Amino acid sequence: MITDPPYGSGGFLAKDTTKSSKSKYVSSDASYQQTLPDIDGDSLHPEAWKELMLNACKEAKRVLKPGGYLLMFIDWRNLPALQEAIHAAGIQLRGTAVWDKGRATRPNKNGFRNQAEYILWGTHGSIATRETPVYLPGVLQHATLTNGKVHITQKPEALMSDLVEICPPGGVIYDPFMGSGTTGVATLKSGRQFIGAESVGQYFETALNRCRGVLGGERI
Amino acid sequence: MITDPPYGSGGFLAKDTTKSSKSKYVSSDASYQQTLPDIDGDSLHPEAWKELMLNACKEAKRVLKPGGYLLMFIDWRNLPALQEAIHAAGIQLRGTAVWDKGRATRPNKNGFRNQAEYILWGTHGSIATRETPVYLPGVLQHATLTNGKVHITQKPEALMSDLVEICPPGGVIYDPFMGSGTTGVATLKSGRQFIGAESVGQYFETALNRCRGVLGGERI
DNA sequence: CCTTGCGATGAATCCATAT
DNA sequence: GATATGGATTCATCGCAAG
């Protein structure tokens, strides 16, 4: 299970929960405001967001085979809460990988640039041996997408391709918050199988089309 | 205040609290086992470690001027607890910088390399304006030291030199867990003033000598 | 085809103003 | 007085057009 859930980044101030996720993430580009729908679940009250994350992690525990992996994106603000949710669901937390977005992120006056997002990863029980072991890097450097985005927080496909390698060849990857479906695209291109879910209809359609684009005439 | 406290990384398993910090951090080089003393406070029970961190953060709040900065190193395991301690002490948490140690770290079979450490940073109250503002990167890439280390968890001087820039020129930097004194060396070389503390006598002497080496004949 | 330059952008943050 | 709103800010990078 590899997923990029809503970050619920209104965690510290109540007022943030009243903004729509669009107005938080899209600063000035008016075309996005008109064409891209909101993220569902990002404006939740902190407690409700934690509950949602806990349920997602419990679902991971339920569907994962023994030795299966859970990978979840999060920002620095809600990393502690998500770590707790993963732990509470009974997933064995193994570490934190870093997505280094590079220097093309907004600078921070008299402070450190907010340049990284985090990927918490754990397993259902102990790590399974496999025929050809993989050794993945702990810091993944990929620039953020600038144009041609079909989702507000769309991840680079190359980043997802790196992550997908954690699943044994031919395995199944599940993304319950698939958004525009980049996880699915990277999964299918790697020859693995994909199951995805998305609550916003417009994003679901986008994801379906992008996955179809990879598979061509094959059954979907 | 810039400091690299004991990580208390025996947080999840009780047996870890019985290991000495040496046996955890020094893998194969037998000479270290003989010559370098333990870190004080690293084998604490999780609750005792949290208490120690909370006290350190409260001390930061006490000594920092308004607008002053707190920077603390931590690994992924105890990041949530330290974040909580900083928050509880009344320091305003601003973000998380990443120390990318590069590929020269131990690979992780069927998993992501544990390649990063984290630097939580916050301020006492709001950020002060300064004559010439600084814009610091969010990911700092510096290889770990391999030889010539005088402390088990010694940080590269170039890394500390980057961090020291958060303090206005001519300012004072305080490190209550200074270890072998790399923070002090970087601070003094940058023309700032330094105050340090260290509970292990042998490390204190090392730090004193290294700082003297920078200052030369000046008063220490 | 390669280089230069201009413009737009970012899971943001700050501060002054309004409620 | 505390909280919410809105506009200005900052720079490394990418895209695109022009030379």
C-alpha cells in the first residue's frame, strides 16, 4: 500500500481548517482555481483527520500480506500524528524516507527552506525475504511538477517509480487516496498490478484515464 | 541554541535501554570501543529521556532572547517525542531541516536506507528582522565522518557551519550537549561567540582543546 | 542546435487591516 | 482583545520564446 493522503495541515491553528485546500495550496494561478476540484478530507478538524488516518492504517493492516509494506506521504507538521496512527494500527514502523523537492521551493526568510516531504514506511510483521533483494535510497531527489498538473498536489512519476520498487515484481499495489493516479501509472509501468480508490469523482475519472493510457488494450 | 542531544534511541524496545551507547553506534572499529567513552543520557528509559529533553527545551526558552533560535538534531524514531517537547516548552516550532548523510551509510535490505537525520528548529516568539536576511536550504548534504573521529556521533564541521548561519553575525550560540565541540568550532570560526556544556569529562576536555585551537591566543 | 532571457510558480509565511 | 482575512514577499528552477 503506497499512498499520499490529505495532509490535514490545518493541525495547529483552527482557522486553517476553515480554508479550503485549494486556497491553501494554489497561490496565484487562477486557472487551477477554476479547473481543479478540492482535495477531500484535507480541511478536517485535527481529531477527525487522525481518525481518518487511523482507519486507513487499520485497512492497510487488514489487506496487507505478512511482510507487506505500507508507505505514506506526510509533511513535517503531521509526521508525529501519522507515526502514531501507523503504530496504533499495528503496523511495524521501519523508518522514514525523505522526498527532497530541491531548491525550486519557496524560500523562508531568516529560516530553513521547507524543502522536504516525508515517507513513513512500515511492514505488516517481519520483512519477507525475496529472490533478488532491493536496496532503496533514503533520500529521493525529484523536482516538483510545475506545469501540466492535473492534481493540486501531484507527485512526479519518477518519484513514485522509485517507491514502487519496494513491492516484489509482479505484486499488487493499493492506493486508497489515489488522486490523479500517479501511483497507478508508475505501478502499471513497472509491470505490477494496481488497485486504487478516490472519493472525488473528477479525480477518479482522471486516474482511470491515465491508467488506461498505460495499459492500452489490456483489461482494466 | 544549537545542539545534538542524546537520541535516546532505545525508545521502542526495552532491551535497547540495556545496551551501552557505544555498542549501538560503533559497529566494527574496535579501537573506538577502547578509547571513546559512552554518551551520557543515551541509555535512559524513554520517559526519563523525554523529561531530559523537556528540561533542555525549557532551558532554551529561558536563555533565548525573543526571536532567538532553537535547533535540535534527532533521528526519525524520536522525532515525534522531541517535537512534542519543544512545543510543550513554549518554543514556536517552525519546521524540520534534513541532514542528508549521502549514500555512504549502511544500506537496508528490502527497505529504504536510513540516510537522514533531522533538525527541528523553532524560535522563542516571532522571528526577528535582521539587517541582511538569510535564506537557508532545507536539505543539507554532508557525508558522515569516517576516520579521525573523536566522538561517537561527531557531526561534520561543514554541516555545523551551515547551521550556525541562522544566528545573526556576532551573536552567541549555546550548546548544552556539546560532545567533542564541533558546534563550538564552527561557531568560533564564523566569528560568533560560544557557550558550551558537556557532562562527560573526557569530551569536555576535547571540546575545550578544539575551541582553544580555533581561538589561538584569545581569551576563552 | 545551443545559449540567453524573461516570466511564471511553489502542500508557504508574514504583517497589516478588518471583524 | 482575540481571531480571521487578504495582499505582499522571496528565489531557485523550469518552460518557452527569441536570438
